[in-house]
Amino acid sequence: MANREAPVHRWVPWIAGFSRQFVQDALARHLPGPAPGVVLDPFAGVGTTLIEADIAGHTAVGFEINPYAVFVARAKLGAHRLESARLRASIRDFVAFMEESERTGRAPKASPPAAFRTRAPFYSPAVERKVLSAFDFMATLDAPIAALFRLAFAATMVNYSNYSYEPSLGRKASVGRPEVEDDDVADVIAAKLSQMADDAGWYRDTRANPERDDGRVFEQSFFDGYAKLAEGSVDLLVTSPPYLNNYHYNRNTRPHLYWLGFCTAPRDLKRLETLNVGTYWQNARDEECIDLDPSIDEAIREAIEAVRARNPDKGIYGGNGWANYAARYFNDCARFLDGAAWCLRPGATALVVIGNSILQGVPIPTDRFLAAIAASRGFQVANIHVPRKARVGSSIVQSSVRAGKANGGALYESVVELRWL
Ligand SMILES: C[S@@+](CC[C@H](N)C(=O)[O-])C[C@H]1O[C@@H](n2cnc3c(N)ncnc32)[C@H](O)[C@@H]1O
């Protein structure tokens, strides 16, 4: 069953979510039990690793910089405490409130987030009025139930907007889809909430060793936060860091970040950009020359210099900007592995799912480069496994970003299996 159908995982779509099956297999193989372990995902996203680890009875710990992803992961990890009956009663009140608002033409009190600017209106007027009425209703709820409503809104908010993921956030009109003049916003949100109420019961019934604390997510860069974990305390690390493809997690979650109030000004997004693994090409392209960490392998240096030499006539769009971005990316890979080395107990495994890249025509085998950096830090490289080369829509990281670009067959994903010695 794909994540988009699986209980709890299906709450919120996420552009680059792990396949839960991959995580389940990893747990079964590396932590077969009976004793539970500590499972870490330093780039937790919406928490696929953490949810699967938690269901299997392990202690789940994650780090994530995007406050929206943190909000989602925490809500899912708390699913077993969700009061389904109370939520269902609130859904009924919500539907009645929205019907009444429509019938009476009541003007909403809430207003859209002032700093959220888009080229075309994000919502058509009729849809926006309904969304704002939904916010008026949420303002009457107590915090735990309001959080579930906010989640249901966030999970569905792009569907009834004039934007969509193709795979980056863009106007529906620019890919030939009609704008959404009107929609039954209340129904869509209510259906999502009912699904959440159903899944909560499933989660309670399925979660092993229920008398445990919830899984935890630190809203912090792993690089700054890893020392919060006791040295040598992690039994298994399963993660997928951002790939070297400049996919803009922050920009693509702008609607969620602004509408939920996690960002109130562009500087909030800028902060997230600078924390993101590798930052972004946009932030590196103007720099004269970003150096690789001296501890990093010669082959990586050569590949980056080959990128740097490409298309000097193209200015910021030429090789230098991409070489700078790649240098930051691999420097951050080194920081990631230093953090992993701190957290893992001797003998523990790290599974890192990573996609390769082609920059300015230069192939960048990120899997082998990551493995080389790991080896320089005392990891044993147990295996580099390429599960599928043709990955249209079915890769480990279920990302249409890569599926869309994979048409020449040159892009692949690998599982780099490392052992901390
Ligand atoms: C490929 S996604 C992980 C998806 C995850 N496997 C899932 O199933 O949801 C990478 C995530 O890393 C996060 N990230 C980027 N830089 C980070 C950092 N320095 N510390 C923690 N998280 C970071 C991004 O916000 C993004 O959510």
C-alpha cells in the first residue's frame, strides 16, 4: 500500500516522502527485536521513518527545519491520543457552521496572511470566503482540536486553490488546468478530518508497547542539534536528505507556512533556506568560489572543479554557481556524517537514501561521494544498493520531482548502507 493510502501516512501529501515499505523493511532487518531500539531520522520531513519506528515499538527521534513538516510529523506521532469522538462532534459543528455562513452570507472575520504574495490570486473570491469562514470556526476550538482542523486544512488547501504541484508549486492555468472558481471547502476539510478520526483508532490498535512516550521531533537543523542526543545512543538511522537537485522545500510549502502562521515575512523563509542542506543554488551562485572542506575526497573536488569550468560565459547560470552549490552540499554531507557518528552506537547502521545528480552536464554520483566522505570519518561502507533504475512514480522517495526528470534514465536513487565502527 502506498503512503497516500496508508493510515496516518495519508494525512498529508508531501513531495518527497519515503515509502513506508522501505522503512518497514529496514526496521525488520536491522532492529529485529525483541528489544526496542532508538531510531533517528535527522531530516525527518513529515515523519515517515518516525511513524513506522513508533508503530513497531521503537523510540523515534527526528530533526526537521521546516515548521510545517514538524507540525505534521508531531500530529501524526500523537495520533494515538486523538479523541476521535470529540473530533467527530466538532466536524458536525463545523459543517453546520459553514452551512449557516453560506446561507446567511456572513462576512468572515479572519483575513488572509498579509505577507503571502502570489503572482495570481491563490484562492478565487468564493473559495477564499469559505476558507476564512473555516478559520473563524477554528478560532472557537480548543488547541488540540484546532490543531487537527489546521492540519486538515493544510492537507487540502492546494486542491481548492488556483495552484498545484507540477512538481513545483505553480499556477494551474500554466499547465492548462482551469482555475477553481468555487469548491465545497467544508466537505473537503470534513472528509479529511473523518479520515484522521478513523486512522487514530487504527494507530492506537496497531502501536506496539503503548505505554511509551510519543516519538519526538526537534524543530532544528540536525547540524546544530545532534549533540542533544546522548553520544552513541542511536541504534538505527534511516533518512533521506535533500538531494542535490535544488528542490525548494521551503518555497513549495509557502502556502502552508504562511496560512498556518509559521512564517509572517520573507525573512522567515530566508532563515529556513540558509539552514537547508546545501542551502540553495540561488544562494550560492553569486559567490566567487565556495571551497570544499579540506577533509573531503579528491574525486569530489575534481568533479566540482569540472562543473566550475563549464559555461563560464553564462555568468551566474554557468558552472561556477552550480559548483558553489555542490561544494556547500558536500560540506553539509560531511556535517551530517559527523553528527551521525556522534549519535550512533558502535556497530549501528545508517541507511541513507540519496539521488544522484547531473550538474551542467557533469555526472555527480552523490551516493559514492557520500560513501567516500563517510569512510573518511570512520564508517564502514557496507553496501551501495540501487533498488530500481526506472523510477517513475515508484521510487523509495516517492518524488515526482525526480520521476519527471528521469526521462533520460540517467537519474537514479541509491541506498547507502553505512556501519559505524
Ligand atoms: C527528502 S525530505 C525527507 C522526507 C522524509 N523521508 C519523509 O518521508 O517525509 C528532506 C527533508 O530535510 C529537511 N531538512 C533540510 N535541511 C535540514 C537540516 N539541516 N536539518 C534538518 N532537516 C533538514 C527538509 O526540510 C526536508 O523536509
